Amino acid sequence: MRPKARLRPRSTAAVLACSLTLLVGACGGNTDQPGSASRDSAGDGPRVELTIATFNEFGYGDLYREYEAAHPNVKITERRAATVDEHIKNLETNLASGSGMADIEAMEVSWIYKYLAKADKFVDLRDYGAGDLTKRWLDWKVAGATAPGGKIIGYGTDIGPEAICYRRDLFAKAGLPTDRAEVAKLFPDWASYFSYGRRFKAKVPNSAWYDSASLTWDAMRNQLIEAYYSNQDRYLGEDNELLHKTWNQIVAGSEDGLSAKLPTWSDAWTKAFRTDAFATMACPGWLLGVIQDNAGTFGKGKWDVADVFPGGGGNWGGSYLTVPVQSGQPAEAAKLAAWLTAPEQQIKVFKKVGSFPSTVDAYDAEQVKSQVNAYFNNAPVGQIFINRANNVILKQHKGPRDGEINQVFSKALERVDQGKQSPSAAWKQALREAEKAANARMNN
């Protein structure tokens, strides 16, 4: 039985008390505790200019202004990259040169493992109060930013606990249940998920079961406690029989027509939401907005969310805020990072852009647990994703080059999906390229 993340019980009264003290300080402490946005003597101190490097949309704009209002001597400037790849490229360049990094650098969950191996390049946030704050977050979220020896290099922002999104109308065509509670009973594991996919395909031959092989691969390999690396950071490669088994399941699905063979984020993938191209998706909370934006009026009332994920739980997405040692003002940077990731601020970001909180106290807030999504047939998405977060694997290990290696395997599966390469040839090429990427860490 896979270990589960633990949600600490917290009374609603305590959360209400906390929300009332939002501008006074973080719960359980005085106004000097990390995470406080209260107006204090620091507002009369020397001028402080803080930079924060992010990517995509973190939803922090209003929070910067709120923090500046409480700290009149602080000015915050955001450097926002359009994509995580662009952000990582900038980070790598500045890290290698020894200058140019922001006071706070956001770190996507698939990439922070690389920088845990370079923990000496980042401030140990325990020196600025992180040791007192770790109980804010889900256990597995804290573990993801903790280096060997206990050094904490990042404060958790959002997470991406996964559920199954599905098309009610296409399920009805296939004679499958459409009620989300009944749908949740169909997929206790991946074998069941693929089995129902083949049953669906037999009934609705013109639609696929899921959008792409690569995204389904991400969902499945994220459940492996050891996917690309052992717990000792040894690259596993072809020695990992579970990884190869997962690959074979995905390839068999493509061969049986379960994949719509759509390259993720491509124009074809985006347009497919306005057609009957596929019936299900592994979807974290943030993907609901992507579905709604892409499907538009065509998808309203057709899409729904089931409180289930094959095999238990999984996470896709989420980030951390780190403070590089290059920062000339680490105490101020750590204070801002702690405040931005406090439960109160995570709730605000959730309401604004839908990023699901990683702080356990946020799950007791009515704004989160009572959230419904009208587009998805009034699905109780707040409670669904709280439940999904509580089922994420706690002890999953990712090594230093996990992000690069996963790109190798994802691209290999896309080649198979598109008929550009045989499964065996793609697997062998992926192993060669992944091993090269894994060994490169010795030189970087």
C-alpha cells in the first residue's frame, strides 16, 4: 500500500481566526514571524528592492502591492518568463556566471530536484525561520525541496493533485456511467483505466480515450517511487522494470487507438477540445481552466471531474520559491517568499488563477473546500482536489536530471504516437539519450 500524504486536522474556528489576522501576521506567531505582511518598523528602514523571477502566471500581482503597502520601504519587481523552459535557461545562465539571479527564483517541481544537488547555491531557509514553518505544507511538498542533510531550499507554492476529467456525453454514447461518483468507481488502477478505454473505443470508434501518450506517461511515471533514479540518485535506466512496464502499457494503448495522438500544447491539441477527439484526461486542478478556455461553449456541460486517480494519487505541477546565495538581501527575500506562500496568500491565488494550495490550513477554508465549478457540471472541485492531494505519494524520489530525462521519454512516446518510430527503437533511443543526460550532471 502506497504511503499517503497526511493532512493535519485543523478546526474551522482556527482558520477563521487566522483570516481575521491576515494583515497582522501569520497564524500562531507575532508580527515578526516569517510570512507577516504587517506594517512594522521595517517600513521605516532602508530602501529595499527585491526581484522575483517567475514563469507563466503565478497570480502574484495584487500580492506584491499588498506587501509593498505594508512595507513602504520595499519595492518588488517581477521578471516573468513566458515558459518554464525560458525561465530555467535564464536561471542556468545566471547560476553559471555567478551573478544576475533574482532575489527570489521560482522553481518548477520537475526541476527543483536538479538544484537540490546544488543546494550550496541556495540559501538554507531554516536560517530564516523555515524550521518553524514546515508544518504549513503537505509533508511531500516539504520533502520535495529538502536536500540530503535537511537543508530546505524552497517554500512551496501550488500543487497539481490529479483527478480524471471526462466527457459525460461520450461516456453516455459508450454505455458507461456519467455520474461522477459512479465514474470514480471505474478506475481503481491503470489496468482498469485502459480496460474501460478499450471498451469505450469499441463503442465509439471515432473518438480516442485520452489526448496523448506523453501526458498519460507523465501521470503514470509520477506514481513510481523510483522512476528514473534510485533513492541514492543512481540513474536506473533499463534496470527499472516498472518503468519499462509502464512504457509498454502506454505503447499498447497507442496501438489500440486509445490515444488521440495530439502533441501537448500544440494547435491541434488546443483545437481538439472543441471536437469529440477524446473522452478523458488526467487532470490536475489548474488544467480545468485550460480545458474551459480551449473548449469554450462547446464543452460546457459536457466535461466533468471524477474524484479518482488510477493507482491512488498523483501530482502534475506546482512550484517553489527559492532564495539564491547571490541575493544581497536574503533575509528580506526569505521574508517575502514566506509571506507569498502562507495559507492566506495561497487562498487568494487559488481564487484568482486557480492554483491549488499546498498549505494544509487552506483546506479548512470555506473558499477552498466549498469551491464548485459551474462549467464542469457544478463539480465540487475544492473537495475533490483536497482529497486528491491527500492521496499523493509521499516518498517518491526524483533525481537531479529528472526534468531533462522525462523530456527524453515524452518525446520518444510522441514519435511512437505519430508513427515516426517503432516502440522498440524509440525505447532504445530514449535510454541512450536519458543516460547521456543523467551523466551530464557530473560536469554541471
